[in-house]
Amino acid sequence: MAKVIELHNLVKHFGEVHAVDGISFVVEKGEIFGFLGPNGAGKTTTIRCMMDFIRPQEGEIKILGKDAQKDSVSLKEKIGYLSDTPLFYGHWSVGKHFAFQQALRGCSKNLSNLLEKFDLNPKLRFSSLSSGNKRKLSIILALMNNPEILILDEPTLALDPLLQNAFHLYIENFAKTGGTVFMSSHNLSEVEKICDRVGIIKDGKMVAVEKISELKLMKMYDVSFHSENVNPKIFADKNTQIVSHTNGIVLLKVKGDINPLIKKLATVKLKDLEITHVSLEDIFMEFYSPQLNAFGNPAAENSTAGLFNGARIPSKQNKDN
Amino acid sequence: MLKLIWATIKERKWPVLIYSTSSILLLLLYVALYPSLQSQNQQLAEVMKNMPESFLKAFGMSSSLLTNFTLESLLASKQFSLVFQVLAAILAISIAGNDLSGEIEKGTIEFLLSQPISRLKLYFARFLSGVVLLTFFVAVSTLLAVPLAEAFNVTYVASNYYKLFLVAELYSLAVYSIAYFLSALFSSKGRVYGISAGLITAMYIAYLFAALKDSLDNLKYISFFHYFSADVLFSGTIDKVGIFIFSLIIIIGIGIGAVIFKNRDIATS
């Protein structure tokens, strides 16, 4: 697979705030890459560096093998960009925005198709649009000039479920025909549904870059069993937490090696037993939550939980802690 | 680039048309009133003889303007002693503020920067559109006096208006360049307006002090109002130092602004 987007050791600090702190990843051709993280984690800063709106202090960004800063103009001919906040000219009509972009990028071949698909009236003034329609305008502007790469910052924010679905289908088809998509999102179900891989950023650092299918295989389990006269406290340890215990039915969450728990369960007379992998949302929460781990309980000190807490100043943070 | 310049001109046309109309109406007023004012010239000259020369100079007048009362001397003392300078400065600052920092403040700069155009192209396209708009304003505010004088059968010296146009254009562009440089530097147009207007006001105050007090005479050299005085219209003499200073400021302001805009982080909040 050809590398379409390459980030190597990207660093962007705003004064003492380490917005992006040495991140690296690669997005390959035909891939839909989800970029996850809470507010302030560094997603938008990374995207703005990729779009050459802001300049990193260190590191390198290559898109289609070209330098994102030096070859910015030629690259933008091939990139469809969607900002997290759709800010356009209030007194312009929707159609005037399309005309302006076509004057700079050439005539769009799929504009009428996109207008129909996303049901947007080009005669409306931008200032009169609802937040959903503003988002539709952003999406159409990103898609209308036949880009090779889509860089999308929270693309489906404010879209209703029907339009989200239409957008997902369009993106999946775009990737199938050789297009590459890099999208940031807070919407985990969206990421799970359409992305091939995800990068998870926390405090400006990449904490994971995984295939969705591999994330699902992370060793985290929901264990449910039914047993009379059992004290569930015997199962609790650093990897196993008791979620509930009612009428002999015990729910446990396990992280890591499940064999020690299986050995303990073998000593108990069971009426029923079920072991399943936890949901993808629980896995993401393991990275996200500052205080709670996947079990909804306080994170262990040595756990990877509690990773997401926005950009911060490492040295200061340590002192504060 | 031409498409971008044209789009910007269309976008910014209304304030320029309004300012130009105001300026034309003022010109029309003075040209139309000139014949009747000429008949009262002697009385006015008597009144002004009693005023201190430095006071008259501070407000762009001198008793010699009335002893040789022409359309040029009338316009020099009324339209081009302060009114035009203020109108041109306000227009130049307002165009510059909207050009770059206004786009950053509104967040629309991302839409522009996501297009396949370089920052320098955007920078110079916006600057050139501002030059076209200001040139239109300056041209109608100065050169239109010639056909108006023709229409009202008033005697005039055409070459003085061409010289006035040149100096007025350079003055306007110098103010625009300072404001445009600030627009490249800041992300808030309020700061551009505030600092630019503050500078122009400070220059005017310096000019007034220099005119009113002999010991502060050297202050005039830091003021645009010294280099663009109404004398050019009255005497037909261009201040070459003024031309040089204005040209230098335009080149330096635009050059430094380009370097800043090319290299700075441009992020909307």
C-alpha cells in the first residue's frame, strides 16, 4: 500500500502548552483513518499543521510524498478539507461559495449530485443556514472538486442520522475507489462503523495507532457467572473488578490475562458462565477517561486509563500532581 | 490571482462607493460655491489677516491663499487640508483591517487557505485589490475637480490636480500599507483599527504642535500631514522628500507584512 499521509515526530507548542508533542503515524492509500481524542488533545492542531495553516516547530509532514509546507499549493489541489467549525461568508449565498471555489479550483463535476444527495438549496444565504446546513455546505465544498485525499475535522457534527449515514456511504465509496480519508471524530460508533484504523491522541502524544479489528481484540472481557454462596471478593485483584453482585449473579470486568480468573472460577460450583470481549466504546474509554477506567472505576496508577485530559504542560502537570 | 483580486474588489466596493460619493459631493459643493465665495474674497482676506499665521498654517490655510483666491486655494484650505486626509485614512484602515485580520477573526481565512493558492498570492491579491479601490477613491476625490470646474466655468490649473492626485495616492497607500502590515501581524481587526488610527491621530497632533510652536517645528517630520500638505494644489510644487518617504513606507510596510504573513501561524479560535 502506498503511503499517502506521513507524520514524523511532529511537534507544535504554543508557549508552554505542548499541543502536539512528537506524534508520528502513516495513513495508506484507500484507508479511512480515524483520529480520536477529547477536546484539547491536539487533533485540530495536527490537522492545521497538515493543512499548513500553522507551522510545527519540529517534525515532518508528507502528503503524497510531498512536503506539506513547501508543496502546500499543489497538495491543496488534491485535498478536500473540512474544518471543525463551518465559518464562511455570512452575506454570501451557498451557491456563491461554490462559484468562488470553482473559480480557484476549476469546475466541479459532481456538484449537482452532491447538492441532491445532501439536500442543500444553493440560493440560501450562509447566515440564514441552520448548523446542520452549514455542515452540509462544508462537506460539499470538501467533496466537490474530486479530491484524492479528504482531511475532515469532526465531519458529521450537527448532521442528523440520515445524513450521517449518507455521508458514511459516500466516504466508504470514496475510499473503495482509491481515495484516502483522514478524519477526526468524537463519535465512537461512527469511527467503529467506517474507519479501518484509528490513531488515539492524548496530551499531544499518540497513545495508540491500531486497526479497529485489533482494538476489538484487546484483552478486555466482560465475565458474568451465576453461583450460589460465593463471595465475589475472592475474584477481585488488580486486573479484575467487580461490577455487580445480585442474587448470586456476579458481573466482572477483566483486563489482561484472563487465566488467573479462570483458575479461581474452576474452584467454584457454577450454574452459568459467559465471557465476552468488552465493547469498542469501553476500550476507547480506557484511553479517554482521566479518572475512570473501562470499568467505570478509578483507574489504577499503572493503568493506561486516565490518558485523556487535554493538552497540558508536562513538567508543570507533574509538579501540580 | 486576477480572479481573487476581482472577487475582493466586488466584496469591498460599497464602502468605497459611499466614501467616493461623499468626496464627490464635497468637491461639487466647493466648485459650485466658488463663484460666490470669490466675490466675498476681500472680506474674508481682511478677517484672516488678523489671525496668527501659525494658526492658519495648522489648519492648512495661509493669508496668501486669500490674496490669490483661486479654486485651488479654496480646495486646498477646505477639502485637502484635513477632510480628504481623514476620509482616505479611515477608508484605507478599514479596507486593510478587513483584508487579513478580519478574515482571521471571522474564521473565513481557513476557507481561503484551504484553496490551492499560496499565502503570498493571497496577500498580494488582497493588497492589490485595496490599491485599486483606494486609487478609485483618490482619483474621483482629486481629478474629478477638473471636469466639475469645466462644468461650472471656473478657471483651474489642471496640472496641479494631477500632482495632487500623485501625492494623495501615495499618502493613502502609505496609510494603507501601515494598516495592512498590522493586518498581517494581528488576528483581530480591532487592534489594526486601534493602532492605525492612533498613529494617524498622533501624526496629526505632532503636525499641529509643530505648526503652533516654533520650538517643536521638527515634529512635523514625523507626520504624514507635513508631507501631504495642501500646498501641492495651491503652489503646484511636489515635496520630493514626501514622495520618497511615502514610497519608502509603502515598500517597507508591504515587504515586512509579506514576510510575517507567509511565516506566521494562522489559526482561527
